[in-house]
Amino acid sequence: MDFMKPETVLNLANIRESLVRMEDTIIFNFIERSQFYSSPSVYEPNKFPIPNFNGSFLDWLLLSHEKIHSQVRRYEAPDETPFFPDHLPETFLPSLNYPPVLASYTDEINANDEIKQIYISEIIPGLSTHGEQPENLGSTAMADIEVLQSLSRRIHFGKFVAEAKFQNEKERFTKLIKEKDVHGIEDAITNAAVEEKILERLLEKGKAYGTDPSLKFSQHIQSKVKPETIVKIYKDYVIPLTKKVEVDYLLKRLEVEDDKN
């Protein structure tokens, strides 16, 4: 997939290949986060006296990262979605001027607040032992950022899926969008067989990546993150949030078509 070549980006086979690679990144980030305790203080607003900042330690560190990354063009890339889009400085590097692939309103489709809320309240308890580790607050938040950014990229890739499916079946989706048929759109973008294969693949990857290979023939294999937990996270949160992004994107898609006419 080459974002300078739109025809490669809207190829569903290329999109699926990218999504498969993202699974590896997400699983390894889960494993990295699992070595730390849940550390609720990282997410508690104003738990620590951070000068000129109102929010949690995680929010401060995440915003600080995004400010740096924004200055080197990270969020010009079509597949990157910031958590703090209204607080980022301009880049000092020349713009790359990516060819338009997605609709002009793409930046309005941002599920990161929901991703972060679900991550803190639902995902972390499944990855980490409950408790505080004051000596590891920085490392914990850094691991959180890696997980959040990889989840965000994967979930917002739904916009590319939506655009590719719209282009492939314009007549079908145009009808559904005009009727504001959310359930019909959900049915049209859902491929149950593909979703089942994703979950099966995640289970096997979780077993392979999360286990010490020297213990693979032991009768007491212990995974760093239970493979079933990874499957549950995808089934309950990642896939539904991706579909939500796709639906939100598609519901506005005809506005762009109207502008062209």
C-alpha cells in the first residue's frame, strides 16, 4: 500500500494485508503493557500537579508525544488520527501533499475518545494485574501510548475499508445512505466469515507470540497475555469500533458526491 498511489490504498486485498500486519503490532503492544500493573493513578485527572495542564498523567504524556510527532508530519499521513487534534502545532517540514483518497470530511470521523475510554475501563483490566507501581508510572503510560496508537490506527483504517466498499458497490451504498439505513449499512459492510477468520488467527497468534518458545512442550504453558483475552478485545471492541467508524464515514459520503455535481 502506497499512500502516494490511491489505487493501491483502496484495494481491499491490500487493506486486509495491512490489517493482518497491524494484528502483530497490537498483540506485541498488549504483551508489553501486561508486564506492568494496572496503575489507576495514571488515568486519574489531576492526580499529579502537572504545570499548566488539566487532566491525567496519560493525557499529558500522550499530548506531549503528539505535539512532537505533529511537527514531523505524522498526522499528515492519511492513516494517522491524533487523540488531541485541536492542540497540535504545525510541522516545520515541507508538506508531502498526499493525493486525496478519503472524503474531505475524514478528519471529522475520530473515535479516539471512545477508544481511550474503553481501553482504560475495559481492556487494561484484562491485560494487567490490578494495583499500583509508583516506580513504573512513566513506563506504564509509555506502554499505554503504544497500545492506544496502534488500536487507533487499526480502528480508523475502517475509513479506507468503507471508501473501498463504497467505490465497489456505489449503487447499493448510495441507496442505503439516502435511506439513512444504519442497519442496512452495517449488514453491507459485515463479512461474518472474514471476522471469524480474524478471531481464529488472533487466537493462534496469541498462543505463539505470548509464550516462551522454550516452554512450548511444557505441560504448564503460561502466556504473557491469554490468547482468549486478545480474541475478546477484538470481538467486543476492536471490530465493533471499526464498524462504527465505517458507518459514520459512509453516512456522510453522499455529501461529497453532491458537491461534485
